[in-house]
Amino acid sequence: MEGLFCANYGVSRNGFPACQSAWHPGCYTCLGKGKFPMMDLRDEAGNIWHTQENRVKRLDEAVKGAHLVIPFQCETCWIRLLEKREMKTGDEVYQMCIRRANLDAIAGRTKNTISAHVNRMASVIRNCEVLNKTPSYPSRGPFPDFDCVGMGVAVEMVHKTTVARGSTSEYIQYSTARQVRSTFSVSYLSSVEGVVEGGSFARGTGRVRPTRCPTESPWFIDFLRGCEYRMGHESRANKPISMRATVEILLVLRSKAEDKELVSAAMSNHYYKVGAMLAISTACSLRGTEAFYLSLAGLISNLKKGQSGTIPEGYSITTIFTEEQAMTLPHVVICLLGHFKGETGSDYHMMNVANVTTSGLKVRWWVEKLVEVCKNEGRKTGPAFADARGRLGSSLDYDATFREAAREVQEVTDFISDDLDVNVFLSLSRTPRKSAESRSKQAGVATSIQDAVNRWRSVENAKGRKPRFKDTRDTYATAVAEMPNTWRYSYAL
């Protein structure tokens, strides 16, 4: 209990010599220090945090008695098991990755948890000695002669973190490395072993499938937890901007589009389309490429609906109105046709949103301008965000134009912080939705309304199943019925 012992210690397996691997915990250390990605804890000024040294020691050294908490085998035994041979010259990187995986699995349990467990076991053993009784603990080894915990996959995952390069840092992120496991799991489920295991059963909110897949073992879960703790996360997710910044960006785009002396007709149309995408994505809280699902024919056929509506006197965010009253509100119909995240197959959606929001976001103006531009290009059907030939627009081109306008706003106003890197943290795929969510919270919009607009509630109500939103096409009447959510949400922006 004082050291760290291989589960096969003193045992000969498959004709190999008996394992003699045991260490003092402080001697079982990482064999490739500096080669595996490890997150540094730093303060805002970039200085190493005072706990970093202890954190590194915790990750790169074993813990006394860890072999009593996790299934632990030494590098020699693992290579004998996985390769059916002895370790040889050229296995240095292989050995290094096994050691790293073992250390990550140990790090998946806290040091206090391991120490407490070891102390309790020692106490029981001492008491059993008084009784002349054999302790009831099961044997710690030897282990089966096949990989029952997923070490092979863990080695492949660890090795990938040393050779693959990330898009935001020198190393890939943990979430990317984890794909090695998901790839293996899919392969296992479709293999002879996986198919023979049979189906699944459901109880409560999820599905349960009994499996012997090694990447579902407790050891592998500990390994994943330790690996994530070591690598950390470096996120460069898109950030929200204020509604004032959004309105200002739209003014810049409109100004560029109307400057006929400096831009061509095609470029002018492009500026209008980017502005329309920003306005619609914000008002409808769209994410990713959902704005590209905008149906031109749907916009045209519903363009006049809600054009001359009026807002009831004394309206507030808590005002309750009927469907009949909803139809008299000033709104514009947004029609989307495509495959939305979380849904099965493609579907047609209508959302009725406010013509103008409280912050001055002129959604209807941009929709009408988009329709006008498309008609001038000779188009009345197909995707609204397309070129004159009807080919779907490029998200890269739209993003570049959006960021160009955002940089101009950043330079001449204080609506976008100078510290924000526009090229990294702003894009049309996430910024409009995050901006809308941020503004709706500030405006006191109920969480239930936010969830309904973002289609989160349907996922929650699916109780662990893939949600099916609607089997038939949404009608205008359905969109009107949803206006207490969609219109109220968009008007508050």
C-alpha cells in the first residue's frame, strides 16, 4: 500500500517472465515532460499562478496506493498484452504514451479520494489481522489477457495530442482529441462484438445499452477526466455585441450600399444582403448557417402581412395578447426552409418578428430591401441569400463584410471594445444570436420565451430522444400562435 504496484506483479502471463514492476509514487513520473499539452494557470497579466507548480506535480507523478483505486498495469505488461511481444527498441514513444495515459487515469481521481480509500482499506486489513480473517476484498490481479479498459484507444488519443496541431493554439483541444474515442465507439457498435450485444432499453429520460465496449469502462472515464484536467480548454467562441453596435453596423452597411460612386451594383446588393442577414439573424435568434435557409418565395408571398400593424397602448413585456391581437401587431414574416439542428429531415418554418425593435433594429426595412434586391437580380424563388445566378452565398464572404463594418464601428465609436479582436470573436454564425440572448435578458424577457424562440424547450421535452418539431409545414396561423413568444422576444431587442 505504500507504493504503486502493477496488477500483474509477481505473475507470469502467456509465457512472459513474471512482472516485477513497482514504484515509489514519486518515481512513477511522466516520461515525456513538455511533449504533452498541459494548460498553464495564469492571471490576467499572463503571470503563472501560484498553484501551477503543485498542479504539474499532481499531473506528472503517481499517488500512493493508486493501484488500489484504478485498474493499473505497467507499460511492459500493456505492450505484452496489446502487441503479444516484449518491449523493444523503437517503443519509446509507445511506452511514453502508456505512462501518460496511466497518469491521466490517476489524475481522474482526486488525491484526497485515493488517500481516503487506501486508508480505509488499510484499517480493514489491520482489523482482519486481529480476527485471523482473510479480508473480503477481491483480487487485484492478474488482469485478463485482453484490453478490457481501453488503454489502446487511450494511447492513440494521447499520441494524437502530441502530433496534431490546433487552429487556435499549438496543440489541438481536448474536445478534438476526444474524437478518437467516439470514432472507436462507433466502430465497435457496428462490429461483430457490438452487434451481438443487442439493443437498448429505455427508462426515465434516456436510453441504456449494456456493453463491453472498453471505452465505456470506469478506467477510461477516469482517463478522460484526467486528460481534460491536464489539457484544459482554450475557447475562442464568438462574443455578443450590444444592440447599439448592431444598429450602427447596419448603418455602415447601408451607407456603403448606397454609395453608388464607389461600389458596383453587385457589391451594393451584397452589402444589402449582409445587412439583411444580420438583422434577420438577430431578430430571429438564428445560429450557424440557419439564415441561409431563408426562402425568397416565402418572403415575397408574405411580405405585406403585418406591414401596417400597431402596438397596443401601454404595451409592456408582460402584456398578454390573444392570437387575434397578435395579427394586428406590426410584424414581418420570416420564412425558412432547411434542416435545423436537432430536427429530423428538412422542414418549413415561419417566424413573425417585430418590424422595428425597441433599440431601433429595422427588421422589416432590411427584409423589404432584400426582396427588392433579389427581384432586381431577376430572382423570385430559391434561397434569398444567393447571387444573381441563384447560387447560395458564401458564409466566408458574408463574414468578411460583416467584420469589415464591425471594425469601422469599433474605430469611430465606443460601442465595440478596442480590446475585442473582431476577426477572432465576431461572426454572423454566432454573434447575432448571442447578442439577442444578451439583450433579451437585459430587457427582462422571461426564460420560457427565450427557450421557445431558441427551440430549446422541444429538446428538453424530448426526454432524451431526438426531438421532432413538426411533421407538417408550419402555416401562417401557427406562426401567429407563436407570436406571444417570437414577437415579444424580437420587439424587446
